[in-house]
Amino acid sequence: MRPSSPTKSSSPRKLLFLSKDSNVTSFTGWDVDGRLNEFESQFKVMKEAFEGTVTDRKAMEEAIDLAKNRGMCLEVVATRVEC
């Protein structure tokens, strides 16, 4: 009977590099789904910022209109008092 051979351990996994001269092991540039998801999340943040800006602008325009109307009313009152 032959002696049983020791079980072979799996050889270390060979790392894949972008090119033979590089030390880059992750191919993030080719991860289209990841890049697309990141782009979409950044777009969502930017869109929310723009929507907030538009809302702020409308509120500011309303405040300016109210101030103008109040100023005109005060001018009318002031001219009545002068007479």
C-alpha cells in the first residue's frame, strides 16, 4: 500500500493587473454600473440643490414685492400727511 500524499494546499491566487507594467489591481475605470450609479446619485444631489435654490428665489421675490408694496403705501401715507 502506498502512503497517502498530503493534501495539496491551493496555490496563492494570482493577482490580475491592469497591464503587465502596472500595479493597479482594481479596474474601477471599467466598472460601468458603479460609475453610472455614482453619477446618478451626484445628479440627484445637484437636482435637489437647484430645486432648493428655485424655491428660495421665489420666496425672496415675494418678500421683495411685499417690501415694495409696503414702501409705496408708506409713501402715499407720507404725502397725505404733508398736505
